[in-house]
Amino acid sequence: SDEFHLAMARASNCRPLANSLALVLEKLQPVLQIMLRSVSAERLAVCEHDALAAAFASRDATVVVAAIEEHLRVSEEFVIEALSNLDGEVQLPPEMTATRSDPSSVPDGQPPPA
């Protein structure tokens, strides 16, 4: 999954995007490891990534943006569901447990991006 995302970022020829994505993926490793425990998550990732690859192949910016937004929406829902079923099984870093409605829960006091 990381390799797919990094390959897409590198293909953009936008070094800041690729570097930023690498940092985001590094921070998300605890969550990604939780998600990868699920066979359905693996199948979901393959389907989502196939859809993204097809969108990029279309070379239509509107199609690409729509596919990325859908991928983020579906991934967010899956992560929230996976995390809600942990019952304290995994300790996540503070920045990953902050809620959008509670900016004080983020270490630097900044709310997570919407």
C-alpha cells in the first residue's frame, strides 16, 4: 500500500508531494498495520488502488480528483471502524487520537486537517 501511494506521488513529478506523503505514511504506520490485519481491508485497498490507477490512466483531472476524494472518504470510514473495534489493543500516538472537535487534544494545539 505504501509503495502504491509513493509511486503515485513520484509519478506526479512533484517532490514536495512525494516527500510530504512519505512523512504522512510514516505517521500512519500504526493505523495501517491495524488495517492490514483484515482480509477485507486488503481487498478494499486493491479495489481502491485499481480505481485510482484507472483514474490516473484517464489523464482527466476531474476523474482523478473524484477518485482520490472517494479513496480518502472510504479509507477514513474504514480506519474509524477499525479503530473503534480495538478496545485498547494498540497504543496510538497522541496526534492520531485527536478529534476534529477537540483541538486541545493535539500536542501543538492545532486541530487536525479537515
